[in-house]
Amino acid sequence: MPDYQAILQDIHSRNLAEKSDGQVASYIPGLAQVSPDQFGIHLRTASGEDFSMGDSETQFSIQSISKVLLLAMVASTEGDEIWERVGVEASGDPFNSLVQLEYEKGIPRNPFINAGALVICDILLGLYDDPESDFLNFVRQISGIPDVRYDQSVAESEREVAFQNLAMLNLMKGFGNIHHEVDAVIRFYCAACSISMSCHGLTHAFALFMNHGKLDSGEEILTINKAKRINALMQTCGFYDESGEFSFCVGLPGKSGVGGGIAAVNPGRYSVVAWSPRLNAKGNSAAGLRALRRLTDLTGNSIF
């Protein structure tokens, strides 16, 4: 096994030596005040060992990383009928594109762009009486962390500026692909994005995808085929119109969030989360991308 602690130390040292670049996601008021130069990384192996450096225990808003967890919750109970309402192709466009959504008659390209995640939230509203509580309990279950919570101030600030997401919802409702009230869907979606976790905690949640759909206890949450499909979607769609670059440079299934987090997995080997709030022009953590590229370079191992 590689010396993961030494590798993370090297990654952290190089990050400290480099000039900070990128900007925090100031368009969401609840994220604008986050100290921009924090950096943390945590790695959990398939054998249950944990390695970390930097601000790995600092809580941050996971934002769009929650889209993977929302999809996992739906997939844990539902079958292929999900894919009648949302596609599985990379979008090649920004995560909040309305043009593509209209052209494709209200069927989002994949569940990791905003429109796709909104459809997943709509499906969950039809499956659970209290989806906000049930989703939080699902995240607590797969992470093993009983105090995972929503950040209500972040959720409220997202709802205040959710104009494009509301436009997508209304457009999709016009095409018949949203079945519940728009206000209920946007409330649940903003709550899900506001979940606050650390690199450490989120790495434990993503161990589900590293372990082919099973928890450390051996309990199966996803079948091996469903876990495979979610990993495939992370590989092709997890970074919006920078997904090809991430595959090329890093070579792991992963998902980013505008809170500065990036979660990734090397199935059967490890799950890893890097966090740094400064985002590049594509909305992905600049330092986080560099960190994960170095991880696969230094270990000499990716899924390819």
C-alpha cells in the first residue's frame, strides 16, 4: 500500500507553497464569507484506515456533492424508471444551462447538473412523506456520523437567489417532468445542497461508492450494478463542462461542489475528499483539482 500520509503531506506542502488562485462562490451569500485560503484533504482506504492533512475536520457546505447522495438515495429503492426522467450523458454546458433543457424538452442530460438534481428531488418528494428528514438520515447512515446537519443560513440564502433554478423547474413542469409544487422542490434542493460536513465525514459517506454499494458493516445500500452506474456518472458528468479535464488529469470518479469540496473514489482502494473554497472559472476548487491530480500521479494509480 502506498504511504498515503507522506503523499498527503507532500500535497499539502506544495499547496502552501503555491500562489492562491480562484474566487469563492460569492453569488451565494451564505458562502461569500468563507475564509478563502483554507485547505484540507482526507483519504479513507478500503481497509478502514484514515489519513488527513490541513483543515480536514473543518465543516463546509457540500453543495452539489449532495447530488450524488440524492441519486444514491433514489437508486437504493427505485429501478430503471429513474432514467425515463433524467439522462446519463455529459452536458458539455454549464451546470445551470436553460438552453439545453428547453431544446431537449425538459429532460435533463444527467442527474448532476442542476436540472437533473431538481428532478431527483421531485422523485424523492413522491417517495417520502418528509424527504428533508429522510435524506439527512440517509446521509447519517452511510457516513456513520449521527450529527450531520443542514446549514439553514446557507439554505435560506440559496433560496433567495434561486432564480435560474426556479426557471428550470417551471420549464420542466411545463414539459410535465416536475410533478410537485415548484416551491416544495426548490426548498428540498436548497436544503440538500446546504449539508455541512468535513473532508473526514464526507470521505466516510463516499466510501459507499468505493465499496461497491456496501457500508463498512457489509450492509448493502446499492447493488453492485447501481454503484457502478453512479461511479460511471461521476466519471463522465461530475465536473460539468470540466469533466473531461478531470478524467484526463485525475482519472477517478468524482463530484465537485461550489462550496470548494471535491469527493472522489478509487473503487476497491480508497475514497478521498479535498476542500479549498477558491473556485476556478468552471466552478471547481482550483487547489482541490491540483491535489487530486497529484494524488493519482504520486500513487501511480487511477481507474485507468
